Amino acid sequence: MSPERVVSGMRPTGALHLGHYHGALKNWVRLQSEHPCLFFVADWHALTTHYDSPEVIEQNIWEMVIDWLAAGIDPSQSILFIQSRVPEHAELHLLLSMSTPLGWLERVPTYKDQQEKLADRDLATYGFLGYPLLQAADILMYRAAWVPVGEDQVPHVELTREVARRFNHLFGREPGFEEKVKAAIGKLGGKRGKQYVELRTRYQEQGDEAALQQGRALIDEAGSLGLADRERLIGYLAGSRRMILSEPQALLTEASRMPGIDGHKMSKSYGNSIAMREDPASVTKKIRTMPTDPARVRRTDPGEPERCPVWQLHQVYSTEDTRQWVQTGCRSAGIGCLDCKQPVIDAVVAEQQQFLARAQPFVDDPALVRSIIADGCDKARRIAHETMRDVREVMGLAYR
Ligand code: TRP
Ligand code: SF4
């Protein structure tokens, strides 16, 4: 397992739907067996836009965690927690706010976009402007290497990188830094030390990202270094300061191809979604009444799968054989639309049976979910304590 940490969060928006599963969640499930992962409920982020309806957030949290567990997020592999239960996130957010230029936040595309989109809410607030900086704190707290997010969130990860860089530049200064780096290079040993210097030159002179990655790996593998030397070498590799907070990278989640039951993107706010846990009768009805190729008015009219949202469902759920059957049958009017929908209905219902079965113990025993989260919060807090100890120290706050 790679030691590079993965961090991601989700706002508690209520029961999750199949678009969430086939987008973010399936990706998280895959990542948890490859990396140490932290997944959290971004309840403070939800408050930035829904500060006037806190009761909704409270109900949604537990439903959402059960959906994560139903999807296969495994608490013995991943750390699951709630943002507000690790108040260090707020402290880091505050401390980062001291040195973050206002313009950086005003320029984040989601700031204006969301204000326009959610025009019924007053989002001219301090909290909403700070949304991406709070997100930066979430990520930097765990010194994450990777942040799985959708395309809309990439600018937030970019901002996080800039915030980390600026922080390290301002607070990673250290008396005698160059000498300490030289000594640390010495500890790497002759061959490794020489390689390190070469990789640094390649990165600094040619901006070669691969060299940066290799340099980091080389430091990771060097057993003879203490933590402070490691931070110096990582910082020196990319710049001329000690690295306190590490720059993460976005891991772009491929947009889910899951259409809603009206053919548009599945979204709770469009009222076109199928929940991850929904009863089979309701799923059957929703899919049976889905629109199909508008040109196929009568059963005898041939159709074109490319113009039909049901075809998109086949692409998510069906085998190659079934897809072949759809293509041929649709274009020759050999099959009817209800025939065509049946394998999709069966596949969705079968998938949901798994979710329902995995969720049942947690639905029956809410204390079980609470204890998983309590345990995750403890683990997250332990990492957060380490980061905050370093951050307070370099910011001159470690009074004794
Ligand atoms: N802003 C993210 C969203 O709306 C949620 C989020 C909050 C997040 N903090 C995060 C995602 C940290 C990744 C990492 O989807
Ligand atoms: Fe769509 Fe299938 Fe009907 Fe063709 S047969 S129009 S793919 S539902």
C-alpha cells in the first residue's frame, strides 16, 4: 500500500443516489485498498450555504454515512469522520486565513457561480467566501497527496496548493537551513545524495514533475532520516524552504455516465434521481416510465440508441451481449422499449440489493454507525494534532 494519503469530503445532502455511487463512491471504494484514505462528512461546508436550515444537515449526516458503508466503504480500511468533530480544521482555517490574499478567494470560479445559482440564498457572507480555504484546511491537515474530486472542485485543489506553497514560503524559514540541508543530504549516502541533487536540478531548472515525484520517493525510501530532515529535503527539492504543509494533487473523478430518469444528469435537485437504497417497485416504475428515443413513437418504428437515455443505462449496467441485443433490436424494431428496459431494471435492483443488505445492520443499530464515526474521529484527530503542533510552532504559537 502506498503511504500517500487520500482525503475527500462530501457535503451531507441527504440520501445518496446512483449518480453519487457511480461517480465518487465507487472511486473511493477502489482507492481505499490502494492508499490510506480519510473520508469525511463536510458538515461545516454544508452550513456555509444552508446556515438557515441546520436541522436538515443533522438528519442527512447519518443517512449519508450509511450510504457510504452500503457502497462498500470499509471502516477497517478507511478513516471515516465528521469535519466538525475535529475542530482543528477550524483552527487551521483561521491560521491559513491570516496569509491568504482576499483576491485568491474572490477569483475562485465557484464563488460567483454558486452565488448566481443559489440566488434564493444570501451568500454574501464571510463563511461562504472562505469555503475553499476551509477545504484547503481539510486537505492540508492530513498532508494528503491525492484528493479525488469532480471537475468543479479542481480549482479548490489548485488554491490549496497555492496556500500550502505560500505557507511554506512564509513559515518554512529556518536559521542555518542550507547547512542543515547539506548535512541531511550527507545522511542520504553518496549515491542517493548525488541522485537527490540531480533530481532537484532537473525539477528546478526544467520544471520536470517526474523528477519531483522521484525525488519525493527517494526521500520516502531513505530510512536513515528523521522527520525534520525529511521536511527540509522535501522543501529544498521544490524550493528553498522547509516543507510544513505538502501540496496535494486533484485526482479527477470521471463524471458518472448515469443519466437521471429524464435523460438529464442525475441530480436530487432536478427530481430525476434513483436513490442508492430505494424499494424495487419504485425503481421499476421509474425506469418503465423513462423517456426513450423520441422518434420511436410506435412499437413498429425503428429507434436509435444514441438518442435514448435508456441506452446510457445499458452502458453502465449491461454486458456486451446485452448491448449488442439492444443495438440490433432497437434499430430493427425487433424489441420493444419495455423489453429493452427489463435487463436494466434487473441490474439496478440487483445492485441495490447489495446496498440494502450492507446497510441493514446499520439501519437496525444506529449505535454501530455512531461508534464507527467516533473511532474515525479519534484517528483523524491524532493526525490533526501532529500537523497543528508543527503549524503552531512555525507560526510562533508554541508558548511554553
Ligand atoms: N467542496 C466539496 C464538494 O462540494 C466537499 C469538500 C469539502 C471536500 N472539503 C473537502 C472535497 C476536502 C475534497 C477535499 O464536493
Ligand atoms: Fe431506447 Fe431501448 Fe427503446 Fe431503443 S429499444 S429507444 S434503446 S429503450
